[in-house]
Amino acid sequence: MPSPPLTPEKWTPTAIFTLVILGLSAGLQLSDQGVQSLSLSAIQNTFDTGDTALGSLQGVAGFLIGSLLAIPLSRLVDKYSRKRILLSFIFASATLMALSALAPNFSLFFLGRASAGILEFAMIPLVYSMIPDLAPEQDRVLANLGFAAIMAIGASGGYYFGDVIIATGDAIFSFEAEPWRKGLLLLSVAGLPLFLLALLTQNPARYPGLVASSPSDSIVQFLRQRWKTMVLFMGAAGCMVIAVQALNQLIALAMERRFDADITSIGQAMGIILLIVSAGSIPAAGLLDRLLGRVLQQASRPGIMALGAITSIPAAVALNATAYMDQAFIIIGVFIFLTATANALVPTLLQDLLPAAIRARSFAIWSFLVSTFSASGPLLSGGLSDVLFDHDLLLAITMTTVPALCLSAFFALQLVRELRENKAL
């Protein structure tokens, strides 16, 4: 009697549709974050807060609390219907988006935005648990990158159409409120058609995968065996995320202050940058993985991370030095392209290292730890802006990103060495 397959043998139309819905769900969350980033000045005026509070909003609220919820929820992902969990995430996120848009004070707004972040980080274990069970093994990298591309389109749309979303929400909702609130509320309404489409997704069978399970399917046992590899992985990925999120979450407000620009021009420029970067960095990462993989095998992925970190340091330095807005946007585009290429294969690398039976829980822990770094990026930039740099956010961003990129490159190079020395990993 033939053995059951370890991975899906071929794509099915429902599997492809499910992958698209996963990307759209995460993309909606990132669109919401884009509109919020463009509205930071208005939010600051509404609630009369400082830069540190905004950094906390973009960091702690945007990442940390949502990822905390991912850890207990991931146990459900490993045991129960992943389709039902996806539907629950979409419904909960849309509801919390709407409630946060109507919050009367900053404390409740902060809490609402933190709770709405459940979709992004609680979906990480769900998404990267499902993709290996939807895609044939030879297409797993392509599936991971395809999900990232769809998600990135949502992020670029939130920036590019941010002023349109705010204006449309202001026109549709007739009650008295600030326009930025109505823009966020309009995005929450988009969760309804997404929920209905998600009803048609697949709840895939759980394939054992090509990675052997640990003897007890225990995360603790796994970490005892591979603690050094995982520490290096977390150092490389975490420090990279500090740099990326220090820029991503506060760059709109920093550009508005430094160059006295309006949110329409900033949003359109950032939307175009994110779209071009997603169209370029994802295939670039796939090509580099194929070329370097012939020499470095699995170690090619942390090698790409190190390369991206090292080459993006000059862009981070140049960003604060430029005197022209157009040049600044070009530098931002280069920085995001290099760091996005470095990050594109992180989920694939982690899937390579994880036994299938602990995949969702491990991704939840990973998302929490990385989100701690993510929260640190904008929080450090906002604090430096308030305390040391007289509200010069662009300088504060540079002073946060450069040390973080140096550390990321160091850990990534050590991980390359570790993986090359231990071929069994």
C-alpha cells in the first residue's frame, strides 16, 4: 500500500483562491495601517499627544498586543478548523477597527487599535501553517512570496488611496466626526465582503511535511535541540524589523514635518514606492535564493538577509542628509527594496527549520518576539525625537535604523556560518 503524500501533489483552484483570500485579509489590515500613518498629524491634534505616544501607537499598539494574542490562538490553529479561525479573525478585526475609529479619547483609541492588530499577527501562524498544506513543496517559496505580494498591494493601496479613503468616508458617513475617523470606519466595512468571500475558502488537510517531527512534538524539546540556530534567527530577523518599522511607521509624519508636505503627495508617493518595491523585491528574493542556494543551500536565506542589511545602511544614513523631498522618496524606495528583499524569505527559512506538528505554535512565538522588536522601532524613534532631537523625526529614524541594521547583519552572518557547519538542520 503506497505511503500517503508528505505535501500536496498539485495546486487546486480552491487552494489558489484560499491563498489569495489570506493575502487580501492581511492586506486589508495593512491598508488600515497606511491610512492611520497618513493621519498621525490629525490624530495628534485630536488627542493632543506627543511623538512618544505616536511611536507607542504605531509600535506597541500596532504590533505587540496583537502578537500576544497570537500565542494562545495558535494552539487552536494546530488543532481545529483553520477556515473557521480565518473567518473569526476577519470578523473580529473588522469589528475592532470600527470601534477604535469611534473612540472618544486616546487611551480607548490606543486599546482599540491594539486589539484590531489581532488580524495581522494572529494570522501569521495561521497563514504559514496553511501555505505548506495548500502548495506543492516545489512551489512553497512561490506561495510564500505570492502571499507577501498580495499583502504588499494592500499596504501600498492604504497609502496611495489614503486621502481618497478618508474623503470617501467623510462623504458617506453623515455624523459629526473627524475625517480620519470616517476613513478608518470605511475600511472596517470592507471586512464584510471579505468575510463572505472567505466562506468559499478551503480548510486544507494537514500534511506531515518534509521536516521530521521532534520525538514529542514539543516546542521545548525542539528549542533544546536547536536553540543556537533559533537565537541567531531571532537576532537577525528582529533587528531587521526594528529598522524597517522605525521607518515605515513614522515616515509619513517625518516627511510632513521636514518638507512641509501634504498627506496626499506623501500618500501617493509611498503607495507607488510600496507597489514598485513589492513587484521588484519578491522576484529578486526568489532569484537570489535560487542562485545562492546552489552554493549555500539553506544558508542562502540568512545570507540574503545579511546582504540586504549591509547594503541598506548607506540609504538609512543618506535619508537624513538629503535636502529635497523627491530625493528622500528615492532613498526610501531603495531602503524598503533592500530590506524587503532581505525579509522576503524569512517565513520560508522558518518553515524549513520547524517540524509540521509545532509549526503554528512556533510561528506564533516567532511573531510575538519579532513584534517586540517591531514595537521597539517606532517607540525608539518617537522617544529620540521627543527627548534628544527636538521633534526631528527623520534624524531619529536614522539613529534608530543604522545600529539595528548593523546588528541584523552580524546575526545573519553568524546564522549562515551555523547552518553551513550543521548540514543536518
